[in-house]
Amino acid sequence: MEHDKLPDKADRGRKMIAPVIITALIAAYNFFIAIAFLVFPELPILLRLTAAVIAASLIGVLFYVLYERIHEIRSGEEDDLSKY
């Protein structure tokens, strides 16, 4: 009988590459959007700050989701959807 076992460290490391890269790309995109809104002088200051805060909040959410995903991979829960 085959036992469910945790993936080895190399396998877990490979599974973490894609989420980290995608998170970094989307965070960089949101960072540049925030900077673009802050330096665009024709917009009212309230609109610029609101857009920058929203973009910065999205970056925070991205890193939180990445943290949770890495925790799932390390604990071996990444394949839970296959049970359903």
C-alpha cells in the first residue's frame, strides 16, 4: 500500500518557483502603477494617493497569498484539490 508522503526538499523548491516569479512580476507591475499615479501631475492629489494606496494594498495581499502558498507547499497540502 502506498503511503502519502511529503515531497522532498528539491521537489518543494521547484513548486515554489512559479508562485514566487508570478508574485514578483505582479508586484513590480503594481509598484510601477503606483509610482505612475503619484508622479502624474494633472490628476488631483486625492485621486493619485487613492490609486497609489490601492496598488500598494494589492502588493501586500500578493505577498500574503504567496506566504500562504509557500506554507501549503511546505506542509504538503498543495494537492488537496485532487481529492474532490
